[in-house]
Amino acid sequence: MTTTPLTPHGLHHVTAVTADARANLQFYTGVLGMRLVKKTVNQDDVTAYHLFFADSAGTPGSDLTFFQWPVPPEQPGNNSVTRTSLRIPDGTLDWWHAHLSAHGLTVTPTTRHGRPHLDFSDPEGQRLSLVEGGPHGTPWEGSSVPTDKQIHGLGPSELTLPNLFPTTRVLERAYHMTPAGTYPDPEQPGRTIHVYAMHDGGPHAELHLRIDPAMPPARPGAGGVHHIALRVQDDQYHDWNTHLTSLGLRTSGEVDRHWFHSIYYREPQGILIELATDGPGFTVDEHPDHLGETLILAPFLEPRRAQIEAGLTPLS
């Protein structure tokens, strides 16, 4: 058992919902310039695509993923992830502002935790933000965005909650995250957003907690976030399961997702948080030069390939 406190090292991925996988693919590759690094299905609902967008290498911490479900738009509200940040290279905010505006998107400059951001939404209302800083990603030569402007990875995730302390108690006790300051809510004057950091912190390793007791609960749907995942070291995976169980938390137990290993836990106010390992990684079943080009299934689903493919709409 690990003797030092276990703590995630940052965001691993964010999984959201789309009702139109084809349009989703066009936006995240064509406008945002991300690479489709894995085209697969939801392992618990094989009628749904699961698309992974990331940097060229599919580096853990760069993945924004989507389940495709034929559902109405999300109604934003409490007990949900209400904004996903993406990190860009230093000095590129102005370029991105012009680029997004040229594609007809409404872009709102703002400041969060002392860092300039560009807030915008995708065509389904997925609330996004661009922020500079954090570890560099691996550029993709096939991107629609110049290599020196490309998205590096995930930035802070914003959680909207009715109460602060049920969630922060879990973040501190179970995940050993630490308070890292507060800042005024740029969307609701008079309210405060609380920042919690993982490991050494930074824009790739923060959760921002937005507290709004009056807001009704969110109604899940397209344009919303399904869950967030935090990075854990491969060699600490079993320790994490033991640790969370020792605290009396009801988790999924250990789940093999083929490209990484996971543990799921729904925090007290309903947001699903996954812990995910870095390995084995997306190249376990595809050559790095050909990531995302074909439908890849986890080995346990391969015997059902013909049935699964028959139920999917082609993306091109």
C-alpha cells in the first residue's frame, strides 16, 4: 500500500454528450483542430458512439470525449459540470478569438482565477473556455489549426453545486485535493467560485466549484457533461480502490476500459467522478499514425462487431 497520500495528478478526460456525432466530429476536428484518436462505442451501451478527441498522441489529460445519444438538449443547472476548459499555448488567445469568431461563434473574454479566458459554446450548447498555460501537448500535423496554436489539453472543470461543503469534504478527504483560492463569479456578480487543486496544481489540475443554492438541478442531455475523470498513476490504481473503500465510499470497483483502468464514484451532490490510469493508452490497438481511423472495439466486444456496426450510423 502506498504510504504517501494518494492524489490525482490532474484531469484525465472529460466525457460529454452529443446528439449528432457527425456534426460533433466536424466541429471538434474542423474548428477546434483536435484529433480523433479513438472511434469506439460506449462499453455499457453499444448503440452509442464514443468519440475521443485529443492531441496528436492521445496524451492523458488531453481527451475530450463524447457519447452519442438521441436525447434533447441539456437544461443546465445544479449538480453538474457546467464548463469545460481547454488549454492553449501562451500568447494565442487573440488568434483563437479571431478564429472562433470567423466560424460564427460568440466569444466572451473573461477572467477566471486570475487567468484570461475565452468563453464560448459548441453548436449543441456545450459550454467551453480557452485558457493559456499548463503542460504542452503533442501537435498534430493533420490539424486544421497551425501546430503552434493547437489545443494542448484540458483546463479546469467548473462544477455547479447547491452547497460547497459536501463536495469539498470528499475532495479533501478522499482525493487529497487542496483549496487554492477563490475568485468572483464572472457570470453572477456577488457569488464566489472556489478553486481546488490536485497535486502541484495549475490549470490542468484544478476543479472550480460554483455555488448557487437557488439554481434548479440540471436535466442531462446533449450539450452537457456526463462525467469527469482524474489522472492516477498506473502503479497506484489498486491502492486507490483500497483507499476509497476504506473510507466507506460506494464505488464501481475496478473497471477495465481496455485503454485505461477506472474507478467511478458519484460525489454527494451527484456528479460522477472517475479515476483513470494513464496506461495502457490508445496505441495498444492502433498504430500512432492511424489513431481514430477505424472503429475499434474493446476485446470483449469483438465477437459482436457485426451487430454493433449494423446499429451505428456512418460518420462520413
